[in-house]
Amino acid sequence: EGPEGSGKSMQICELAEFIRQQGFEVITTREPGGTEIGDQVRQVIMRMDNTMMNPRTEILLFCAARAQIVAEVIRPNLEKGIVVISDRYADSTLAYQGYGHGLDLTVLKQILAFATGGLTPDLTLLLDVDVEEGLNRRTAGGGEWNRLDAMKLEFHQRVRSGYHEMVKTEPHRWKVIDASKAPSQVQLDLRQAILDYVRREYLE
């Protein structure tokens, strides 16, 4: 998880390869998308010309794509003992639609529970970066610039603050990674967070 430009998509493949080297089978997913149906929904959500989209519409579209990837990809692989690393998941909805747009968090959590069937991450890694720095990275990187990226700076600041509120609420599930560091150091910090989690949960 993390605000725009925090480096999630850049880091995830290398992190997955590291976990494979530890002897685990791993898949990576992304949201919204990750399935044929989800990718179609993603196009609707992210299109720059869909400026009239209501935040409630936005949340339902995100959760439609999420319900599909949980049923089609995430849960079946977890049941096989495969490690799943997701580039965004349900916490993004709370951060963006809840804290960012100001929708009711209690209602959102009920919708998320329905969409995911109650499936929550074992560990959530928050790649944290200053909002302006992250957005500057996005524009300099030349990648996809979508409707959510184009929201006002204050929106993105609320999103980042929302992530930190969630960390305070469930500190056992979250690990905050300083994503302003060099990418190589961020990767090392991510790996260490994974190893610390495994030692804490399975070896102690």
C-alpha cells in the first residue's frame, strides 16, 4: 500500500523474487485489475474523461474488481499455500474513498467485507512518501497518469494521513517503510519486514 509515486509497482517484482529464493511459491496481483473482468473495470475507473464519477460509484467499481480478483486469483492461490503479494488491496479503498473523499468508514468496511468475503492481509507494507514528492515522481516517470492521480493535492494529503490512521488502529498488521530512500534501500527494508514477520509468526 501507499500514496501515489511511493514505488509499489517498481518494488513488487523484485520482492516476489526474493521470497521465491527463500523457497516459497509466489504470485503478484494488482488493483484495480488483475483479471479480465477487473481490467475492464479499471479502464472505467481510471479514464481521465470520467470526471463526473461519483465517489460512491467509484467505491462500488473498485469493490466489483476486488470481488473478482479475490474469487478468481487470491483465495484459490492462498488455499494452495502460495504467497500472494498484492499491489494495493482493500486498505486503498479506506484511504482513497474513505479518508480522501470523506465517505463513511463504517459503511465502507461493510462493503469491503462483502467484496472480499472477509479476507484480510497477514501483513501490510506501507510505502510512505511525501505527497508532493510522490506526485513529482509520477509525472517524471512518464507512466500512466489517471483520474485519481489528477485529484487535488489536498485529496492526496488526506489519503496519506488516512494510511497513518490505519497503522495506528492495527499496528500489528502494518509495517511502515520510508519510500523516500533510494530504491535499493527500500527493497532491503521490504525484505527485512517480510523476514521479521516470518520469524515473529512462525519461528518464535
